[in-house]
Amino acid sequence: MKKILIAADHGGFALKESLKPYLKKKGFSVCDLGAFSNEHCDYPALAYNLAGKVRQGKFKKGILICKSGIGNSIVANRVPGVRAALCNNVKVARLSREHNDSNVLVLGAIFVKPPLAKKITAAWLKAEFQGGRHERRLNQIKTIERKVRGGLR
């Protein structure tokens, strides 16, 4: 069975809960990292936890949800090897996989309601990295990550 991570803060809790049954129906084993209610919580720890698990390779893909998606994107993209894509439409979701090999989908709950979130998620999960000229660019991103980790500018 395919595995996927999902996490959301209080602002994304309802959307996360609506996506979980959809993902299960699509054949995914869903690992929910929280939040487990709509009580106020801080997104950085949730986003970092999910991104860390993707980086370690325990899961190939994850989905993060918060109110705007911006905070989760910022946190997840600080983790080397994670390419989090904030997607508010189907085309962006597809291109984030095909061109950028994104491994974390980020959704903003105030911009994406459940029906659209399911379409975006479906497109993101279906799309595959195209390689080719995009491989060269992805390698450039990896070089930048190594430089940043090494303290170089």
C-alpha cells in the first residue's frame, strides 16, 4: 500500500479531515501527524516534523495544510531535500511535480475548499517528474542546498 503523510494546524484541520478519507479511498495509508482538533496550535513544529520524515525517506510524499499555506511552505522548504509546493490550482500542482519534483504539497485552507483540494491532490499524486531539462535545474537546487548547509554563499 502507498503511504502518505498529512499534517495541519488549526486553520487547516477541517480540510485535512476532509482529505483523509479521500486519500484512503485512493489506496493510500494515511499517517496523520496532527493537529487532532481545531484548537489553536503552532504550525512550525507540525511542518518540520512532516518535512523531516520526507527528508529521511520514511515517506516519499506529504501534504501540509494551514490557513494560507505560506507558513508551512516556508518551514518545509528549510529542510534539505524537501521541495514543498504551495498549490492553489490543479495546473500548478501538476507542474510542481512534473518540473520541480515536489515531494510536499501545501494547501491554504482559506483559498482551497474540499472539492478543489481533492482535484489538486489528485493531479499532484498522478503527475510524475519529467526529468530532462528539469533534472538539470533540480540538480542546481541540490547544489544550492549543499552550499547553504556548508555555510557558503
